[in-house]
Amino acid sequence: MPPDLEPLLNQFAEMPAFLAAACARLPREMLLAQPRNDLSPLAEHAWHLRDCETLLFEARIDALLAQEHPTLAPVYVKEWIVAHGYFTRPVHDAVTGFAGARAAFCERLRTFTPALLGRTGVRSDGKAYTVAGVIEEMAAHDRDHRQRIVAILADFAAFGVPAPDAAALRT
């Protein structure tokens, strides 16, 4: 693995614990509650992270590695909310599914060489896309969801909802 991926690997490895800590002590009603400061309840964040891990990022990396210069089909993640039953399934399943998928990805990332990271394809919008680009997109996606989840939890805390362990959220 190229050394410049080590910080990303650390970020990727920390995200499942962050998500687990964010969801751990909240009752189902709070996980499903529409936040005042975000368009998505925490349950949606959890399932979205889990599904993006395998159905978006892993699938794109697999296609880029398996084919010469593939055209990657668009993915409509908003359709997953209903199609995958985000609000009817236990959030714990999303959290543990995400943790397992992310652990497997981190192990896989350790094996990537510069040649694999440079494999290219084309997105449906015509833009060139590399394995490294998918990985960078994953990192930005994690940072976005982490910031949004922290903001949701801070808003809940303002109304007296017990916050998760602050140390766990800093991982």
C-alpha cells in the first residue's frame, strides 16, 4: 500500500466505531426522528453508509479493477431509502453491516498498488474516474456524514437527549 494512503486507512477504520457510538444509546424513536438540522434521520445515515460501502464504492472499485476502462452506471442512492426499508429495519444491523464491510475494505486497501489505484473508467456523466478517485470520494463521504451526525447529536443534546460518549465520537 502506498504510504500516502495510511491516513485514509486510519480514517476509514475509525468510521464504524464512530457510527456505532452515535447510534448506541439512542432509542429507536430518536434514530427515526427527523432532525431539525438535517434532511436525514440517523437511521437513514446508518443504512446509507452501509449500502454505499458495498453497493456504490465497492461495486465501482470492483468494476474498475475487473474491466478495462469501464463506463460506470449511475447509482440512485435516494431510491434505496424505500427499496431497502431503511426505516423498518434495525439500525443495529446497518451499524454491524457497515463495520464488517468497512473492515473488509480496509484489509483490501492494504493490498492496493499504485497501478491498481490508477485504474481508470468513465462515470455516466463522462468524467474520468480512478480507483484512487473512488477512495477519495469515500473519504469525503465519511467526513460529510460524520459532520452531519455530530450536528444532529448536538441538536438532540440541546433538548436533553443523552449524548453518546464524547470520546467515542472523536475516534
